[in-house]
Amino acid sequence: MFNLVRNNKRLVQVLLALITLPFAFWGIESYQRTSGAAQDLAEVAGQKITLQEFAQAQRDQQERLRSLLGRNVDPALLDTPEQRAELLDGLIQQRLLAVKSVKSNLIVTDGQLRELIVALPAFQENGHFSKARYDALLRAQGLNDVGFEARLRRDVEMQQLNGAIADSSLVAKTQLGRMRAIQGQQREVSEVVLSFEQFANEVKLAPDAVKAYYDSHLAEFQLPEQVRAEYVALSADALAALETVSEAEMRSWYDSNMRAKFEERAAAKKKAEDLLAQLRAAPEKFAELAKQHSQDPGSKDNGGDLGFFARGAMVKPFEEAAFKLKQGQMSGIVESDFGFHILKLTGIKPAKGGEPEERQASHILIAAPAAAKDFQAMRADIEKELKRQRLGKKFAESAETFTNLAYEQPDSLQPIADKFKLKIQQSGWLTRKADAAAGPMNNQKLLDALFSPDALKSKHNTEVVDGGPDTLLVARVIEHKPAAVRLLDEVKAEITKKLIERESMVLASKSGAAKYAELQQGKSAGLTWPAPKAIGRDGKPAVHPDALKAIFRADTAKLPAYVGVELRDRGYGLYRISRVIDAPPADEAREKGLQEQLARQAAQQDYAAYVASLRATAKIEINKANLEKKNP
């Protein structure tokens, strides 16, 4: 069990990213959606993907987007036809890999699954696994441990399959050498830039140029329709603030939830102590007793042998015990979040050549739940948990009341604010596009509702919309500005500047191209070249990206070589390549990094080819009509 976590740190990182994002979303959609059998969206190798599963995957994806871009990002960004098709493609791929992992007997045992869960920081407090935190986190997201662990097991099995594919990808030495030569090459370059600004005084605009541009680009000067709105937001946090939990309720929860943990841990410790007594009487039976009694499936069949490990590879109590023992020495009882260990140190590798000291140990593990904290240490968490339990039902009930008030009293948000003790807030000027809005107004569904005919004309409350996890929003228009075109006098200076810049770029490019032609003919073109600088393919020191591509595409068979290129928003660049500097001899760290980079690329290609082969042999049917349906 220890080996699974220690040897799969990347896997643990992937799972942590997965678990720290909610898997379930409950809010307005949970009570507005009608009940009934889920329809099928696709069938993959005889297994169905339902609309319900697809909707859940969308919500997961929206949560990931919110975690990256902020809580107020518009979920509609992920509900385009292209995004829906891409998401379904990902689900099909997952299903194909899941089927294949089962056929390949890539099974995750209960013990391995428990080890991964215990090791995840999301479920830990002060570096130790917390069953209360585990239960609370799952419950807060509408999950139970059975459903979560089934999904986790599936993801681990697929990750094992992915790892097997990646481990089979090889990088040839010749490929590594060619890539090193290409990436490490530099070119010594001198640069002269003809900026468009230096040609501005030569530009003579026609008298009617500004007016002509304005008339032909009216859409460019269109002021969008705008509204200002007031709104209220009902969230789980707001409801939680209204909840109170008594001391008696918290102590009752602690007693009922912790008693079983205390009893289980005490029984495990007693068993470990009995084994320790046997080992002290007969230390030569360590391997035999490990095979019989250890609950670490990753080492018990090897007599408890964990192999060599350095500091940082094991949980802290285990590590400290292992690095205090002398070779051949056996420990007493060592407690960790996995349970109770008995260690025997079997080998020592001293530090050498920059490599840290390593220890080899065997152990016997008697698994037990992590030690429970005392009541006062858990009091705040218990209070939060009890509030969460109440909110599951209360949010749905409050959401219905919230929606009814918005509909039944459409001319004001005050009744809603009074009922739930909410503050009515006001927005700035809003357009129809969510990406231009901030805060809760960055919500396309809410903006669509605000710009509906009823909301604009009658200034009625909008429909209630999803405002993010456990949040509902309703708003109403308080001021409206129709779309309009800015007057010519307002934009005249802006247009003049734009036209001069455009014509200046034309003149700079014309002059630069002429000088480049002269350079190609062996002439000086009247240029004074500055001192050259060595430029790498990474563009360092800084060089315009348009120029960088041209410099490394240039034929350097004959030097000096010249490059002429238009530089976006700058002018025209002329470059003199005076020397090609070959890549330096391989540095061990750089060589290793490059090899890993190429291996990742090869693994990605192999993985894509593998998935394509699974697709080619599997029967896949997609219900396109259901794919086009949007979630309510």
C-alpha cells in the first residue's frame, strides 16, 4: 500500500486536482429538472452515456473553468455546439479506456484505493487524514463515499493504462541529437527597424478620408445597447449565516462519529502490540508474520519489504522511525494515518555523489482510521458540517420560495431581500456580452434575461438563474440605453490617427522592401548595422516574433545572410546574419530535460494512436438530436 503512493506521485497529483473540484452541483437546476429515466446520448462498446452523465461532466468542466478564471465566469462559454461535441468526445474516450482497462486486468484493490484517499491533501488536516473532513467534503458536494470511490477507482485504473502506454514510448538517440542541435543553435544577428512612426510626416490624407472611413465603418463606432440593474443573490453561505447549531448537537455528532473510530483504532493497536510481542520473542519470523498479518497489499507478499527510500518518500512518523534505527534493528509501535507499523531496518545506502542517504525497511501494517482529534479541536468543523447537512434540504426549499417571490411580486426585489435578509446590489452599465461584465453580472443567462423584452419594457424581475455553485440570482432593469452610433466629431481624432498609422506602415514596408532588395544584390542599402547579438530559438534576447521565424528559416549557406520582414504594429525589420553558432556540448541536466520533453511528445502521439485504434474497433453510436439539446 505504501508502494502505490510512493511510486505514483504523479498519479496522486492528478487525483488531487480531480478531487479538489466538486463533482456534483446542486442549485436551481436540481429542483427545476423533471424526474424520469435519463435518455441516452451515446453508446460506446455496449455501454451507454446518458444525458444525465453528460450534464454532470459539463458541470465538472464549468467548475474547472471557474477555478482557473474566477467564480463569476459565464458557464455558457462551455455550452456551445463545439464544446459539447468535444466534451462528448472526451467521455467516449474515457469509456473506451475504462473498458480496455477492465479487459487488461488493471484492477485497483480496496487497500490501494484506501491508501490513495488517505494520502490526498484535500482530505487531510495538519498533514493527517481526517475521516470527518472526507465525509464532510463529499457530503457538501452531494456525493456519498460509494459513488466517489467507484469513480476514483475507475480513474486510477485508466491512469494505470495511460502510464503503461507512456512507459512504452521510446526516444532514439539520433532524434535526441537532432533536436538538441536545432534547439541549441544560435544565430548572430544585427537589426535595423524602420518604424512606421518615422514615416508619419510623409502621410497626406485626402480631405474626405476621415469621413469616408467613418461612413464605411459605422459598425466600428456603434455603442451597444446598455442597462443598469439591481439584483439579489441567494447562496448557501448566506443561508448558513442564518443557521445556529447547539453545543449539545455538536457533542452528540462527535460522540456518535468518533466512538467507532476510537474503538477501531484501539483494536488495531492491540493487534499490533500482540504482534510486536511475538516478534520480540522470535525476531526471525518477521517476514513470515508480515505475510500473514500485514494489511499493506503492496509489500506483504514480499515479507513486508519496501525497498530503498530516501527522506520525503514516506509519511513523517514512518520516516523518522526508519532513519533512527540501526541496521537489523526493529522498532516499537509506530503510528501513522495508515494505522500501526512495526519496522525492521534491513539496509542502508550512505549519501554519495550528491545522492541522499537511503534506507531499506520491512514493515508490518495493521490498518486503522486516522486518530481523531479532541472535541474542541474539531468544534468549528463539526459546526460547519452540521450546517451543511441542514442546508442540503433547506437550500432546495429556500430556492423554491426565492423563485416564487421573484415571479409573484415582479415589480420589486425588496420582498426577496426582506425574506432572506439579503442586500439589494446595483451593477454598472452592462451590455449583452458577459465577458464585458464583472462579478455576478458576468453571467450570460442573467444578461439574456435582463435584455428580454419584458425586462426592458416593464422592468419586471428576471427569471431566477444559476449564479454558480449553490447560488441563485434574480435581477431587474433600473435604467436602459438603446444602441447608438458615436458622432463623427467624437471619433474624428481616433480615425485620423488610425489612418496615419496605416499609411505609415505602408510607407515603412515599401522603403524596407527596397532596402532588402539592395542587400540581396550585395549593396549596402545605406544602412549602418549595430553590433550583432546572438539570438536563440527562444527569442532571447528579445526579438520580434515575426522576425524570429524568418531569421531561423533563412538560408545560411552563404554569410552574411539577410532577412527582411514586416513587423506587425512596428514597421519593417532588416536583419544581417553574420554567424551561425552550433549547439554547445550536451549538459546532463539539459539533456535529461530534452529527453523527457521528447518522451512526453512521443507518449502523447502513442496515446492518441492507441485511442484511435480503440475507436476503430469499437461500435460507437451518437444521438445527435440529444447532443444538440442544451441544459435547462
